[in-house]
Amino acid sequence: MTDSAADLQRRRFLRDSARWALAASTLAAVPAAWSAPPRTDPSAIVRVRGGRVRGLREDGINVFRGLRYGADTAATRFQAPRREQAWRGIADATAYGNAAPQGGSEGPGSEDCLFLNVWTPALGDGRKRPVLVYIHGGAYNNGSGSDPLYDGSALCRRGDVVVVSVNHRLNVFGYLYLDALGDPRFAGSGNVGQLDLVQALQWVREHAAIFGGDPANVTVFGQSGGGAKIATLMAMPAARGLFQRAWTMSGQQVTAAGPRAAAQRAAIAMDKVGARDIDALLRLPAGELLGATRARDPSRVEDTSLYFGPVLDDVVLPVHPFWPQAPAQSAAIPMVIGNTRDETRAFLGNDPANFELTWETLPAKLEKQQYVDLRPQRVIDGYRRLYPHYTPSEVFFAATTAGRSWRGAVEELEARARQPAGAAPTWAYQLDWGSPLDGGRMGAFHTLDIPLVFDNTAQPGSRTGGGDDARTVATAMSEALLAFARSGDPNHAGIPHWEPYTLPRRQTLVFDRQSQLADDPRGGERELYQQAPFIQRGTM
């Protein structure tokens, strides 16, 4: 799921979740480790291309936070990233670097935001550990790689791997399409946030061995907007060869914004901040330029935020990521595409009224929130045939989930399945296990798979609780990620045999207390929504 309003609410949901969890009656089962600080020893020193850096040893894991992989972008606003400048002495790498400029809880951020973080069991020991690079969500507008749920320590201990998380330019700073204005300095400006990720992956390849990793075995994984960024990287020539596996969670990018739509949004953004030309944009303080994100997007009737995302610019991105076919350049890359069963409960579940809908009030709510141009009663009738026991609220959450990002996942899975013989396999998963907190009312909500895949159920904000079921599902999912990173196949002894996704079976591993492989789960919902063409929101 990649629309900005939803992901902004997702960020708030994550940030508030520790407070909510403390109030939940089911929290009694959560272990005390939530508040236990790691044992640290400031003795991890390595030399990277810019100079020497000092990290920490935390409970046996070497941790480097705030490593520079690029220069301050303030001086090169809207341009491709440049390498960081060298430094003298030993730079501190014990605190997270700046997030990109943004609103919300992680704002205001800074244009000096090209930082990454590394967790590794050992330094320069000649071992070739798999390297996992996490790309954060928050659509293309918000977020950073420093959320506690992205801590890579548990994966390092469980799987003897190297874990990296990344910050990069977002929103108007990373995806403002200025090519149409004709200044060659800003060719590709609509995708510089993606070019930041390319530069980060180049840095990872250059330094993997220093951190005990294998530069020829890099897995990118990401949730929500992070998954969408990965899908886009798979179609970018500049990213070719920089990663060997891809794992996406509730984040798809089937199409990119066309140049005309992107140019129209750039004009709206410039008008919003009172900039008549590029020079005026360059003079604006970052905080004032950020105001462009509050402009109304005329193509998105459900919310008022201006869409920023990748652009089909023929410079950085020459083809749509997954339309009309999966990217040929990434056909040899094994891929996992997953979603959660109750995505929209993460943001629509914050309104108590959505749990008290009636058959009379449901149509108007669904009209606004399903993001598909189908008559609401047609959808409601379809769900009542498929699931006659569903309440109006259950229909609402199921329909909004199926009508939003899940359709993009199906599009990507089918595109991968149609690739020529010999292409790398794709595996599909669906998280059905739901959080037990708040009486279980949030179900398998958007972002719930993050702490499970990271094996971070004890981290603040995980919303999984600390029960045996949470540990069981976390073990199954994190071991699948680790197996995938090692071999390009997510199968392991703790799950049923996970078959690749093929047509017409559509094999999908359903993660739950007892995980199972299912053919075309929710096939009825898939067919129901196929009555309308899929349109990636924000790209028209």
C-alpha cells in the first residue's frame, strides 16, 4: 500500500503503538526485555571510503548508525546524489543520521539525509554472509531507517547475516519532476530519491566485505512504500546487478507517474510555495519547500495530499515497473511478494465508527475508501455472497483491503508468473495471524509483518504481544527471509513446503499459528475486483 495519506497514518500508528500497547490488557504477556537497554562497548572501528568510523558492540553485534553514503543534498537539490566527502580522524557512528525533510513525527528532517545503518556479527573476517538491505515505508513521503522495528540485531543473531537500513530523499525533495522545464541540470529530478537508493546499494556492494558480508549476495526487502521502491528499482537500469533477491511486503509499484501527470503536479507544487522558476525553488528554505506536500492533488478525490513518486522519465526509469509485464532486467532475481489479510485496519481501524457500521451506512463509507470505481452495493452484494457471516464492518475492512494495495500485489504476481520459462521464481504470502492486542480487533493489519520478519516482537511498537503465537509466527517468517537471503528460496523446516506462484493455481503461503499453502486464497475477492481495471493511485 503506497498512498501517502494512508502511510502517514501508518507512521502515526507505529509511533503511538508503544503507548497503546502499555494500555492494553493483553500486554501482561510481553517480556521485560522491551525496556532493557543493550550492553554496549564503543570499540567497533572500521575504515570506509570516507575515513574511519567508530560504532558500538551491542550484545555481541557490531552496530554502526548514521554512516554517510552521500554528500549533503542541500547544495545539489533535485540533482543526482554525490559521494560523501572524506574526513579526518574517527567519525562517530553511534547515533542515527537525519531523516529526509518531512512532516509528522520524524520531521522536520534535513536535506543532509544520505545515511545508512549496519548491523553485523563480525568485521572483516573473510566470511561471506548474506547482506539484507531494508528500505523503509511511508509511501514516498515519510519515514526513515531508524524505527526500532527495523533494528537488525535479532536477524544477525538468528541467521548470521549483515543487515542494513537506509535513509534517502523523499516527497518534493526526491520526486519532483522538473524535466519539462528544460534545464539539463535537473534531468531525472523526478527520481532522485530512487537514485539515492542506487547509491546506497553501490556503497553496500563496495563495503560488504568490510562488514563481514558478501557483495555478490544482497537481498533488498521493504514494507509498504519500501516495497514499492524495490519494485521500481527492479526496472531501473542504474540498479542492475546491485541486488540478487527481492522481498516486498504490502508495497507494490505497477505503474509510475507519466511525465505529463508528473509535470502537472510539479506546477501545482511550485504554485503552492510561490516559486515561478527553478531558481526560486532552489532559494527556498527546506521547511518552506516542504509546504508543497500540502497542496491538493486533483487526481485523488479521497484525500488532499499531493502525490510524489517515481516518474516514467526516459532518463532514470524507462519503463513502468510492472506494466504491461514484469521488468525483463530483473527476470533472474528471485522475489517474494506478500500482503497482510487486514491491511486497512491499520488506519481505518482508528475510527471507532468503522466497527459499528450498518448495511445502511456501509455504502457511503465504502464509496469513499475502496479506491475502486465500482458501485458500492455491487461490491457489498459480492461480499455477502462470498462471506454470508460477515458483518457490515467486516465487509468494509475486507473490501477496502482488497480494493487498495492487494490488487497491485496480484498484478505483480501474475506479471512475474507470465515471464518466459527460465525466469527466477516468485513466492506469494499472506499474513492471516492477527495481533491479540485490543481484543484482536485490528487483525493482521498493515505493518504487522515488520516485527515478525525482523524477529522483533519484543521491540517497542511491534503490536504483536509477547505470546507463544507471536513467537511462532515470527520464527516462521524471519527464518523464511533468512533462507531466502542465503539461497534464493524461502523454504525451511518450520513451514509447509512453499511452492512458487504459478498460473492458474496462484499458490500462496498463509502465515498463521499453523501456516499452510493455499491455492488462490481470496480468489472470489480477486475475481470481484477484476470487474474494474487496476489503476495505481497517484500515477495518472
